[in-house]
Amino acid sequence: MAVRTILHYPDPLLKQLSVPVTRFDAELQQLAKDMTETMYDAPGVGLAAPQVGELKRLIVIDCSGKDNPPDLIVAVNPEIIAQEGETCEEEGCLSVPEYYATVKRFSQVTMKYQDIEGNPRQRQAEGLLAVAMQHEIDHLQGVLFVDRLSPLKRSIFRKKYQKLMKQRENA
Ligand code: NI
């Protein structure tokens, strides 16, 4: 296993559409393992393949929290097939370091996906897990959580983020 480099906004790969996975082979398994290790190492609660530069419809999520047993979800070709309710949670993203903002999402969702061997799966979720599923699937569409902010909030984000990047360059 290997920890991969996480791409940061404004890397153009993060804006690309990821393609469906059709081959459930050793290469896919390796990518899923690397992504899992990268997510835990960060640490984060979710990671999508384009964040490590692979434009494939593959995400990993673990929202269990550090005091609970792990609950790793490796989801290939995930899609939301049912949703209801509304929630506004503060979100962050490993590709947008040091920036957090409240985003409106569905509060309950059902995600259909395939496991790493290609078997069909389905999982219902609410709360943080439901938010993470929507956030990670957005990545496969080239959408970041900051793209879901109001135009005003987005322009504030851009200014703040440019400042942060400059600080990091000079550090
Ligand atoms: Ni993210």
C-alpha cells in the first residue's frame, strides 16, 4: 500500500468528469487500497479517486469516528438513488486544505454502488455519512463543495484561499 499525493484546488483534474469503472481487476484493488491508506493518513472521512489524479468512479468513506470500530465503504460507480430532507453541515475537503463552509445537502440518502469485486450493493445513510456520500460523488462530477456556495461566499473563499496559498509558499 502507498499513501498518494492529494491534489489541491485549483488543480484542473479536480474539475474533470470521472469515467465508470468496468474492469474489477488488481489495479483497481490497488488503487482502492492506496486511497484508503491516503484517507486514513490525512486523516479524512472520505476520498474520491480524482483527488489522487485518477479519473475513475471510485470513492472511499469512513465516518465512524476514532472512538468506534472502522466502517470502511469502498464504493465503485456510486450513485444516489433516493434522497430526502435537508441538512446544513460544515464541510471541508482534503483537496481544499484549511477551508470549511456550510453546505446544503440531503439529510438522508440511499447510495447504490458496486463493491471492489463488482457485486451490486446499496446503503442507506443519514447525518455525516449521508453528507460524505454526496460530497464524494460530487468529486466524480468534477464538483467541489466550494462550487456549491453562494456566489458571494465563493468569491470570499477565493480571496481567503489565495492568501492561504501565498502564506504556504512563503512558509
Ligand atoms: Ni472532498
